[in-house]
Amino acid sequence: MTRGQLIRNILRVGFLCIVASFVLAPMIATVLGGFKTNAEIRTSAFALPESWNWEFYGSIVSDPMFWRYLGNSLIMSVAAVIITLIVGAAAAYVFAQIRFFGSRMLFSYLLLGLMFPFATAILPLFIKVRDIGLLDTYWAVILPQAAFSLSLAILLFRTFFEQLPKELFEAAYIDGCGYVRFFWRFTLPLSTPILATVGVFVFVQSWNNFLLPLVVLNSREVFTWPLGMMQFRGEFVTEWNRTLAFVTLTIVPAIVFFLAAQKYIVAGLTGGAVKG
């Protein structure tokens, strides 16, 4: 290794460490904040606590409503992932395998969703959800979340499906395999990396969604964890230690889901990057 390469590697590692610190520092402060008093959080947010107080974590874990919020978030996120994967993969398969009049225009129209801010649609979305009677139900969060995730899902799926060998479909077609059967029997089993990639993106986005549940949910029985976190915020006082402990415990499932699918994410994102 030459001296120039060594310097470039050192600079690269240093830059990556700086970028990682912007992600890890708030997470470390959040975890440590659950052990501190409010006074310690205000004066030394990144320092170790003077005494490790497990009271705040223990009170949250022992609260049945915490598990209720976590269960609600899990149900909504998993349902949004399943709907997005099925609908997005089927739509992208059509765009990748079938050429029909207006396909490019329709595909471009669907991609407009990537440029559409979610917050700007919250008022008409609330009115529509109210009119069809879904307010204060799981579906009020699941269906809009899946709909707003379809644009990215279709884009990633289509890019991946276009790289699958054409000879595979031709051989299956000669044996009497149609488009629908080929989709379920061959395309989806070969698309595990992109399925995992899209699934992680949708799950994390749905898991952390705050604005949509805030608008369409009123009952504590169907609250997600971001809404449950607001119970520690009073009119005059905010229990930051309990809030940070709550946040720490609720981001664990998202991290576990990400780590479980991590090995597929790079393969899914780069699967359609090189043709051939």
C-alpha cells in the first residue's frame, strides 16, 4: 500500500467515524437518559449517570399499556409491510414483464408519490378516512401507510425484476406457466433481497410514524408507541427520563428487524445496478 492510499484510507475512516458519531451520539444519550434524573439530563446529557437508576425502565416495562402500544405498532407496521410487498411486487412485475399502451406514463405517474410530501395530504386523508368510517381503527393507519410506501416499493421492485433472466420465463412459458404462476413460483422466491430491503424501509417508516396516528387515532386502546410516549409530557413538566427510557425500549424492535434483514439490504439495492 502506497503512502497516498494509506492517507486516503485514514481520511475515509475518519470521515465515516464523524458521520457515525452523528447517529450514535443521540442514541447513546437516549439510552443513558433513561437512567438519569431530569436535572442530570439538562446539565450532562452525554455523560454517564451519577447513579444507575433502573426505576424508569422498570416502571415502563411493568406497565401493561406499554406492551399495548408496542403491540399496536407491531400489528400496523407488519400489516403495512405485507400489503406493500404484495401490491408493490405485483404492480412492478407487470411493469417489468408486460408492455402495454401507457405503461411508461402510468409508471411515471406512480413515481410522483416520491415527490409528494406526506404532511400536505394529512387533511384530505383525514376527511377520506372519516368518510369511510375507519377513524380510530388499525386500518386508518395501515392503508395510508401502505399507499404512501408503494411508489418507492414499485421503483425498487421493477428495477430488480428487470434484471431477472428472460430465458427463465421463456422456458417456463413453453412448459405452460403463465404470468401469474411464474410470479408466485419463480419471481418472488428469487427476489428475497429486494423483498427484505423494501420490507425494512416500510417497517421502520411505519414504526416511527407519528403524524398519521396522531390525526386518525383517538382511543388509547389503539395508540401506537409514538403517541404513548406523549403521556409523559404534561402541561408544565416533561418527564424526560421516562420519555427517553420509553424511546429506548421501543426502538429495539426496529433495530432487531433491521439487523435480521441487513445482509439482504445491500444485495437488494445493488441487484439492479448492473445489467447482465
